[in-house]
Amino acid sequence: MPGGFKQLMHELLMDDFLDYFYNPEPVMGEVSVNFNYTKPAVVKRLARKYLSFCQEVIPHRATLMIEKLKQYL
């Protein structure tokens, strides 16, 4: 894999969040800087969505990190 951005993303285990051309994938589509978070129902829905996302992603990334660290033991 060539150096630069692609190499950095690979080393940071971010491959799952990039498309074929190494553009960021929209993981939390609705969440953006311009989104209106003032409605409590919207905040609750997005919080549940984020927590569900974390329950899947954190164990997966932890496994990737452990496998990477095993190379150094």
C-alpha cells in the first residue's frame, strides 16, 4: 500500500470506514454539524443509533487492535 493518507488510514485501522477510493464512508449519515439537535426526540433517536453503532464497532476494532499488537509480542 502506498504511503500518505492511505497508509495512515491503514495503520490507524480505519479501512472499514473508507470506500474503494479511500473517501470517508458516511457511518452516522444523519449526524452532521448543520443538523438541528434541539428536539429531544431527535437527540434520543440519534443517541440510540450511536450506541447501537458503538456496540458493533468497538468490539470489532478492539479485535483488530489486539491482532495488531500480537505482532509485537
